Amino acid sequence: MNKNYFVAYNKYMDSLKEFLVELYKGAKMGVESINTLMPKCQDKELKNELKRQKKEYEAICLEVNDFMDEQNIEPKNPPIMAQAGSWLNIQMSTLFDKSTSNIAEKLMIGNLMGVIGITKILNRFDEEISSEYLKYSERFIDACEANIKNLKAFLE
């Protein structure tokens, strides 16, 4: 085998690692955002939806983390600045408006950002990704899209 093959293979594997790390960070950001919004939420139905979404994100984190362990990939939490920025954004946007609609809107935006982030990474792959990796992105994207759909009912 030639050197170019190994270079291409290593680049591909690095991309897969980046993909898994970003997927883990996206789900982790979902959990953190929900934890920040939960105390501000007064609507019982929305609170139940938040709990459901949090469980889903935690399950995704756990599954991706376990898979990363099998692949000897170190999981990384979202950068502190991203977490702080998200926390600050939530605090500022709910300072004067803790309405159910506003909270649902913030969550919808976060879910959409998750879909966009993972889709961008997927679109960078020149080669086909194995189904073993793809199942995690599909689960994450499906969860985000279902969350958005469910949150629409809370908009006013």
C-alpha cells in the first residue's frame, strides 16, 4: 500500500473522530441548555417536554460516549466559552421574558443549531460514512427535529 492511502485513511479517521466529538458536544450542550432553562419554566407541559428532551440528550451522550470508548476516542465537553456564551444568552433572553413561548423559541433555536452543526460536518465527508457512525448522527438529528416539532405547540 502506498503512502497516499495511509494519509487519506488517517485524514478520514480524524474526520470521524471530530464528527463523534462534535456530536457528543452537541448533545451535551442540549443537556446544559435545558438545565439552565428548566428553573425558568413555569408551564407544566413544557417542563415535561424539557425533561423528555433532556433524557433523550443524556441517552445520546451515553451511547456516543460508549462508542467513543470502544474507538479509543477521548470525549470532550463543550468549550467553557461556548457554555458560558450559551448560559449568558439564555439569561439575557429570559431576563424580562420567561414566557412559555420565549422558552420554547430558545429551545427550538438550540435544536436547529445542533442539526446545522452535525449536517455541516456530515457534508464535509468525501467518502461514505459507515452505518455504525451514521446511526448516531441520524438519532441526534431525528431527536432535534422531533424536539422542534413538539416545541411548536408552545409558541404564541
